[in-house]
Amino acid sequence: MSDKQIIKTDKAPAPGGWYSQAVKSLPFVFVSGCVAADPKTGKLVAPGNMAAQTEQVMENLEAILEASGASMADVVKTTVFVDDIGKFGEFNEVYRRFFPNDPPARSTVQVGKFMPGMCIEVEAIARVER
């Protein structure tokens, strides 16, 4: 018997391809890359604005985690993909507000261009015991 559970919430954008928002396999939740899309419209917010997009990405991540029974405090690792490492300071300022204490391990990678106007994507692994 598999303990794999697919996580879905309408409080975050629907996947843009053939993947799940997250998969829960105790004791972890694996969250797919979150982008700065508005959950209601599915449209990219604030094209080209790293700070505004980071805010939306983190809100989307938080919604998916909550749907899985986890929280931002449960995140143990994030992988961050940015279009321009020169915008790292803008990203980091917003990111640290979502992890004010004991931040998770993190890798940040410049990937160049995403779709037009997209600055950032964040995936996460959280520990959940519920």
C-alpha cells in the first residue's frame, strides 16, 4: 500500500502541465515549482517585478503547504530559480519575511529566461507528521 497522496488546492494556481501541485508521502510533502500566477485567473502577476512575484510565489507555496497539513515552518529545503541573479536582493528581502526564524536549506539558481515576464519559481520540501 502506497502512502502517496496528491495535494490539490484552488487557493494556488492549477498546474500548467502534467504534474501535481504537491505530493505528500510521509513524513514529507514535495511541492512542485510555484510561480507568480494569480490562483483565480491563472495569469502571471507583476511581469518583470521580482519582489511582487516573490510575494505571490510564497503565498501560493503557503496555500499548497496548508492544503497538505504543513506550514512554512515545516519547510526543510527550497530550490529557487531566478531569471537574473542580479535581482537576488529583491527576492531575498521578501523570502525572509516568510521564513523569519530558522530558515530552510536553500539553493538559488539563475536559469535565464522563463516565459516572458516571469522572474522566479520556487519548489519546496516540507516535513509533515500529520
